[in-house]
Amino acid sequence: MSQPKVFVTRKIVQAGIDRLQNEFDVEIWEDATPPSRDVLLEKIRGCHGVLTMLSEKVDEEFIEAAGDQLKVISQYAVGYNNIDVEAAKKRGIAVGNTPGVLTNATADMAFALLIAAARRLIEGDQYIHNGKWKSWEPLGHIGWDLEGKTVGIVGLGRIGETFAKRCYGGWGMKVLYSSRSPKPEAEQKLSAERVEFEELLERSDFVSVHCDMNEETKGMFNAAAFERMKNDAIFINTARGGIHVQPDLVQALKTGQIGAAGLDVTDPEPPSLNDEILQLSNCLIAPHIGSATTSTRNAMAEIAIDNLALGIDGKPLRCSVT
Ligand code: NAP
């Protein structure tokens, strides 16, 4: 019997590729950058399953191009704001993602950005590489303490809560959060306090974004939000670039409205080389690497391929977004 046809939009970890090649009639896009839209729509034609990254726009056109035999879209990420889930549902196509296994790695990335921004680590590294370091400087490179500060977490879900544990348990921070629903367990374990978004902005020394990008959260960090924040606040975003309005963030960092930022996500990704955000010494940026550890990416591959196989068989997915 012929194997189900699958397209994978980028090369993933080797263990995942081995399994894909064993279980499916698979084509894997090998380039370092995603396929163009036209090529993508051509490649998915006749597929029973597609393994997607957040760079692919999965909409009516995508689903139409794939054809009626398409059974499952398996996203290699927890976030799926690039997928029109309703359009897939209407056609009876399952949509899977990879929650949980990337929680620790992404929370660690948020903390790495926070501590690196607070201690001006990247600026210091560049200072040395540019030959500027002449001697120990009593007034040079002065940053922020973390111990005992107030951290505001927007979206106390899996990653938000794990980040909160590090802040509370390791650095004795006061945890504020805003979320759609209350989190009584976190309130108890972490003495976390649920507040309105505006109050969180006003009271927090550090603000870290961990909500998914949806209609409510898209652009929620705009000029008005940055204006409410403390002038020495540090803004961390490891969720999605579209949650902050990037020109407003640039303005806030340039004018001293806020102190610094650490981003694992930008809008767009990657930023163009003349984007002002790349000129700011108080903004450090990582290339969307929150989940980029070996064990995390292996675990994501396991779930994503399980989702593909189960969806093609018409069975419930291991992790379904609906
Ligand atoms: P999750 O457990 O679903 O947490 C998301 C949280 O956001 C939920 O608690 C939700 O609240 C909250 N939320 C939604 N809308 C909100 C709003 N308007 N205001 C405040 N909170 C709101 O998801 P997760 O696994 O922690 O992942 C979170 C996001 O991180 C993903 O969606 C993805 O975009 C991003 N991410 C990035 C990377 C990276 O590489 N940088 C890696 C993994 C994930 P309720 O619980 O009340 O619904």
C-alpha cells in the first residue's frame, strides 16, 4: 500500500527526518529560508498532511491548494496564529501543535533576555570586541538589580507561569500578572497578584509577554502602554512580535520612556537591516530561539509527527488546537 503523502516546510531535527522518511512519502523543504508562497502551494498539492512552521500562512487558499485529501496540519510550534483554524475546521482538517515540551526552554530564554538586558551584557561584549575596554570602570556599564523587584507577566499560561517561578523562587520578585482567567494555584504558590493590564504596566519593574497572539493581544504594547510603564522598566517579549507595535517600542526606547528591551521576537521577522530597532544599544534581540535546545526540538518533532500520523489516520491528535 502506498504511504501517505506529506510535505514538511523546513528541515527539522534528524530524528524527526528519519521518522518522517520511514512513515510517509515525504518531501522536506531543504533551504534555509521558507518556500515562496507559489512554491508552497505547489508542494502541498495532493498531500494528506503538512508539517508547518510559524512562517507559513495557512488560510483558505492554502487548504484549497492542498486538495480534498488533506487531513491534518501539524504545526511545529505551540503558537499557531499563522493558521486559520476555523477554515481548517470547516473542512474537517485537524490542526495540531506542540505545547508543553518547549515551556522550560522558552521561559529560560525570557530570563536570559531579562538578565542580559538588566546587566547590559551585549553592550559590554561589543565594547570589548570594538577595542574600547581600557580598564575597570567605576561608572561604566551600570545596570539594574533583579533581586526583590516587581515583575509583571502578561499571560500566565504554561510559559508565563514557568518564567514566574524563576523570578519568584530564584530572585524573590513580586509577581503581578494579567490574564483572561484567574490562576488561583499560581496565586497561592507564587504569591502572584492578578491585576488589570494598566496597573501591571504602572507597577512593574520588568514586564514580560507570554500570551498568545490573538485579536485582543495583537498590538497591545503600543505607545499608550509604553507611556504607562516606569522610565527604567525593562520590556521582554518572547511570545510574538506582533504583540508589540515595533515603531512605538523604538520610540519608547529612544526617548527614555522605558529603560531597555529584550526580544526573541520582532515584527516583522527578521527585521530589515535599516529597522531602527537594530540601532538601539538598549535593545537586545535574539533570532526567535526560545525553543532552540536539542531536547526541546526533539520532543517537538515527536509530537508534531505523532500529530501527523494520527491525523492522517483520522484519529484524535496527541495535541490538538481545537
Ligand atoms: P498558553 O499556556 O496557552 O498561555 C497563553 C496565555 O495567554 C494563557 O494563559 C491565556 O490566558 C493568556 N492570554 C490570552 N489572551 C490574553 C489577553 N488578552 N491578556 C492576557 N493574557 C492572555 O501558551 P504557552 O505554551 O505558555 O505559549 C505562549 C506563547 O508563547 C505561544 O502562543 C507562542 O506565541 C509563544 N512562544 C514563543 C516561543 C519562542 O520561540 N519565542 C516558543 C514557544 C511559545 P487564559 O489562560 O486565561 O486563556
